[in-house]
Amino acid sequence: MISIKYQFITKIHLIISVIIVIPVSFVYGFNPASKFDIQLQTIDEHNFFKAVMGLYLGFAMLWILGIFKQQYFKIALVTNVVFMLGLGFGRLLSITIDGTPTFGLLFGTFGELILGCFGIWVLKIKNTNFAEK
């Protein structure tokens, strides 16, 4: 039997990701100006942000499956690493090229990189046999 502590350590970043990504997705989809310096003016802009909301919610649902169903854990873990490091490195590129964003986005960059790296660490410790653990 797997210890509760081990399960917690290997799934905490998925739980944190879900807790953050779901509310952020709704902000992106329905009111990005409330948290970011963004003013959507065209239907295309609104459509784009609602698509991002759907993408975020889709990944969050996969991560929830990975938290509760062992057969989805590895795919949840891999997608979380790609999602978080993709966002984090994209933001680092923007910081380098465009300049420093607001504190919230800087904090998000740091969090995304930490969650992505933690996911890589979990992949390494679980690499022996996903079916067992």
C-alpha cells in the first residue's frame, strides 16, 4: 500500500495547479481586465480569451483525473510539466524581450517554473514503475 505522505508528495503540484488554473481560466474567459492590464475590444479578442479559458479548464480536468485515478496519473503529470514549463519559459522570453510585467505575472512565472520542475522531479522518482505506485 502506498503511504498517504507519498501520494501527497507526488500529487501536490497537480492539486496546486488545479486550485490556481480553474479560477484564472474564468478570469481570462470572462473578465481579464479585472486582474490584468488587458482591455478586450473585439469579438475575436473575446473569442481568443474564452478559448484559452477552455484550454485551461480542459487541462485542469485531466489533472483532476490524474489526482483521483491512477491510470491517468502519468499523462496528467506529463501534461502539467509541459503546460507549466511552457508558460514559464514563454513568460521568461517575454520578460527578456518585452520588459518586466506586473508583480502578479512575475509571481506566476516563478510559480509555473517551480511547479514544472517539481513535476519533472516526480516523473524521475516515479519512473521505475507507474503501475505500481
